[in-house]
Amino acid sequence: MRNQIGPSNFEKRYESFRDEDGEWSFEIQEYQADLNLITPSDVPATLTPKEAYRAAVFLEGFIQEKKSTEEWSGSALDKFSKFESTMEVEAVAKALRELSNQNEHS
């Protein structure tokens, strides 16, 4: 049960990346090549919760590293083909984290 009315600020932040049902409006597979630039071994097209966790950790690490050096802007994404904004990278990291957490509930 939620005490607040409506979505939280965090949920609103990623609203543009979700459909009417609140599901992510993108497929993680779309970002496979970009994720492979960050992770030491290739990310499979279909991720298990464990693989999603691993990808999330590396992507979150990339985000934190860029934020700590004040390079968290569009230029930090120049080497990627699919990521178009820092917000999009953060949304993919959040989606990966959600996918990895499904393992705990099954």
C-alpha cells in the first residue's frame, strides 16, 4: 500500500520510457551492442536475472564514474550507437536492475 497519491518523482523521471501499463517501452536487447562496450564479456540477447544483474552493475558503475568526474552529459555517450541521452542510459540501468530482482521473487 502506498501512502502517496500518483507516481513518485523517481517514477516520473523515467515516465517517457514506460508505456501506459507502466512497463518499459524498450527491449533490453536493443542495447546489447552498447552494453558490450561496458561489460568485460558479451551480454547475451536474452538475459537471465543473474546476467541482468551483472550488466546492471557494470552500467551503474559507468554512470557513477562519469558522474563523479562531472562528465555525465551527451558527450559521455559518443562511443555508443543506441544510447541517445543520459536519461535513457539510467532507464536501461533501472530496467536491468528490475529484471535482476525478478530472481529474488521467483
